[in-house]
Amino acid sequence: MIIRVVMLVAAIGTLAIITVGLLQPNPSFSVPINTSISTHSSQVAVGLQVGNAAPNFTLSTPTGKKVSLSDYRGQPVLLNFWYATCPGCQAEIPGMQKYYATQQAAGKGFVILGVNVVDDASTATQFVQQHGLTYTIVMDENQHVEALYNVNATPTSYFIDRQGIIRVFVEGPVDDTALKQDVIG
């Protein structure tokens, strides 16, 4: 009789734990994303950890052109979340632009995709012009991609390889050393 009671209590406790776990939302993702992508006949989970496939998204440039992360498959990408008055962003952007220009001049397929998470298109365009930025800037006007990537601070950067896999995550300014070391060529 005691064994039955213990087993019943254990079963009810296990069910309660499972139920609570299923009912709590996952705070890391507030935007639904695909759960896997195919790369060379293998499946890679979509997520935000190093080794996961980077979640795809589509945003518009300040001029209205639609750009998707997947447009750059086959090229290494530095996905950078920023805004014009962010002190860390202002510190990293000159080095990023210099590195990008050097890579472009050398014929490398390196991409920087700057995701502006605060400014309106006019402010972003003015900043781009003042700083001579030549890499692609897109506007996350509703902060959907910022939430998708669980960005808690700016700047935040993800180094993504040619297959769309996250290789490095950096919260805070990216310096020249990190650019040279972390860009997956």
C-alpha cells in the first residue's frame, strides 16, 4: 500500500513538472522562427547559440529596398545591431567601415548588415552619410528582429559563416582585432 502511494505521488509530481514546463513560454524568442534549416544534407537548429543557424529575417533599407539575411548565404556576414546615438556603436563603426572597405577592395565577399533598432530612416541616412558608411543598413522599426535575436544591449554583433551558421557572438563594441579574428572567410 505504501509503495502505491509513493508511486502515485511521484507520478502526479512528474506530471505537474511537465505541465508547468509546457505552459511557460520560452523567453528567448518572442517571434516564431523556423526550427531547422538544411545545409549540405544535414539539419542545423535555428537559434542564437554558436553553432546554430542564424534566424532569417527581411527588413527594408532606409530607401525602402527589402533585404533578407538569407540574401547573403555563401558570404560571411557581420550582423550588427546599432543606433546613431549609441556610444559603443559610434566607437566601433569607423573600424568596421575601414575593415569592410578593405575587404571589398580585396574582392572578398564579406558583408556587414547593420540593423538599426532605434532611429527613423532619416536619422539613419544622415548618420550613414556623415560617417561614409558603404555597407548595407536596414531598419528594424518595430524591433521584431531585435527581439528575434534577443538583443539586450547595443551594439550587439553576430559573426555568421558562409553556410548561415553563427560562429561568434559579441555584446558590446567590436574592435579591429575581433574583426580580423572572427570574420569567417
